[in-house]
Amino acid sequence: MTETNTAKAVKKTSSGRYIEAIGRRKTSSARVRITEATKFAASVNTKSFEDYFQTQELQAILTDPFKKIEIDQKFSVTVRVTGGGIHSQAEAVRHGIARALVKYDEENRKKVKKLGFLKRDPRMKERRKFGLKKARKAPQWSKR
């Protein structure tokens, strides 16, 4: 079954099509599409990724999967991201890119998994409970 999925993924890219994957973190969700290209290019919500993620840290999070697995192929990345804050959006994009690279070539799975980019970070904001001010913060206790 995995052989046919890999064959389909390679077939799509050879004809100029894209590979799509979804990445998530907290309440952010990113739909990532990668296409083979002559040089690296990335756009997030129709903006260049440098304009959308303005700090070096967030830009590094986005490009980590490509740099760390030392892939020689260049890709054009198109991302549609919604929900959450800017940092969780960047991590959702990284998750989606890692998943797309695995779809592109199954041999990337071992490297990407070792880096921890395939695991969806399950931490979410805890809900507020009745009688409390926040999730765990209680009103000040008074003896009398």
C-alpha cells in the first residue's frame, strides 16, 4: 500500500503537480502544497514567507525540514494557514512541510521523524472550569 502511495506522489510531481499535506498545532491548521522547482520559494496566505513570518526565528521554523534533512531537491511551497497565533502557525506549517516531504519520498521519513517534525504537538489550552477565574486559578480564599 505504501508503494502505491509513493508512486502516486512521485507521479504527481513529475507531471508538474503538487503534493499536499495538512499540519496542525494548537488551534492552527496549515494546508501545505509543495512542487518541484528550480529554486526555493515559499508563500503563506498569498504573501512571501518573509513578510508573513517577520522574525528570523519563525522563518527558521518554516525552513527547518529542508535544511535539517539536507534535501538537494528545490521546492516551491504554497501554504494556507488559519487559526491560532503566529508561532503556532509557523509550527503547523513545519508539520505540514514535513508530512509533504514524506509523501514526496518515503526515504525522508526516517530523518524527519528523528527530528520530531512528524509528531503533532498535542498540547492545547486547558478549558476554564466553573467557579474558577481561569483553568486552574481560583478566587482568593477568605477565612471569614
